[in-house]
Amino acid sequence: MSDVERHNRPAPPATFGTGSGDEDYGRLGERRTRHMRIIAWVTIASLILIGGGSTVLSLLFG
């Protein structure tokens, strides 16, 4: 088979998510979801605190 024929050959189909590797990544999704929720709540709380703090300072110092 020449280099041109080898290059133009279609790629084999991807087999993601099949086989015995699924058990290895099962808990990774749970940890990632929990991590994203923590980041989201920390971001929300910091935005509320910063917004509230700037409001109080603007009221005090007009």
C-alpha cells in the first residue's frame, strides 16, 4: 500500500464508552459534578458579598 493510499483511507470508528474502562471513570463524573457545584456556589456567594459590600460603601461615603 502506498503512502497516498494509506493517507486517504478512512479512520476506524471510535469506540469511546465501550469496554471495561467504564467502571474506571464512573466516579469521575460524580466528583466533577460536585466540584462544579462547589465552584458555582462560591462564585455566587462572592458576587453577593462584593455587591453588598460595594452598596454599603457607596451608602456610607455617598
